[in-house]
Amino acid sequence: MAITASSYLSKTLSASNRKTWTFSTWFKLPDNPVGTQILFANSYQADNANYGYVSIDNTYKLEAQMVVGNSAKVDIKTSRQLRDPTSWYHVVFRCDSTQSTAEDRFRIYINGVLETAKSPNTLPDQNQDLSLNMNVEHRIGNFAGLNRNFNGLLAHTHFADGQSLAPTVFGETDSTTNEWKAKLSPSVTYGTNGFFLKYENASNFGADSSGQGNNMATSGTFTQDTDTPSN
């Protein structure tokens, strides 16, 4: 699915597990992306400063920021830059603040590989409730309240509520080409707020295929594109 800088998907989620969740998606950037490219975010709340987002920043690095009560509980940016506009990338943001080891509480993977070089690398305290999965509007491709959007291609977007899942749940190495590829029908327990967006239905790109019925509303212009991770 192609998405323009003024378009996004949205849904107000129920209050659910703020300690443990997984966000996974495939994306392809345009040749010259402008500014931060938001993948998933909740609504910016200036009154109590509870907000969170995962994105590609303006230097082509993956980042995650989770602010609770005006305090940054997660502030992570990978050292690796994703600068190839011809490539599809698979990214997984894996959150589980219940873990005893700090580095296991928030992990970022690119094409199945754990990113260990990060700066900054602010990790949540054990059992910290974070700002995604709150009872507020959440968006794919846009950060409400701030001028940050996504402009490019998206495919196979997953959100698993209450589950900390490895990238091998969503992708695998092709035995012939040795390339990382998507699992088209992964086995996932999505939980209350979970969703699986395949972007296959051109008349309803927000249709949820998880079985949870968490369809998202569409705003702006979307187009179907034959360029996909498997094509």
C-alpha cells in the first residue's frame, strides 16, 4: 500500500497491556523522504505529556520514544541507517518491561537481526507502564498533534497486545535466495487491541485480518501498489 504524507489509519484503542506488546511492519521509503517518518503512534497529549511513537528519523535511523508523565521512559535510536530506497525493510519493535534484564525490555530488529548499537539507549524501568496501548487514538503513518507523517509503502503491519514476539514469528530466511521474507499467515495471538493489516482491500485499507475486528479508519489518499516485499 502506498501512503502519502497527509494520509493515515487510526483507531481509538481500549486501555490494555502497556508493559508488553509487539509492533511489526514492512516498509519502503521514497527516494528523498522529508523529516521523521512515523510508523505507529498514539495521540500527542500536551496536557499530561503521555505519548509514544516508533519511526524512522530524518537521518534514516529507527527510533522509539515513550513519554509518561512528562518523563522519557524509552528513548532509543539505532546507529544503523536505512538508506536504500530500492529495498523493503522489515522492522520489529518488541516491548516487555517485565523482563529482569534491561536490554530485553525494549528491542528493535531489522530484517530479523537484533540491533545492539544504539544511541541514545534509554530503557524502561522494570514493570514500567508505557504510553502505547492507552485508551486514546492510535495512528499508522501519523503522529497527531505534531507534524510528523509517513510517506512511502507499507505491507503486513502487525500489533500484538500483551505479547513479546521475536521477528521469526513474522518473517523467515528464504532457503533459496537467503533473503529475509514475510510469513504471509503467521501464528499470532493478537490480544484485545491487536491487529493485522494486510492492505489487500483497496476499498478498505484499514481492514483488520487478525480476527479481533480492530478495523482502522482511513484518512487521506491511499493507493494499491504492485511493489511488495514478495514482489
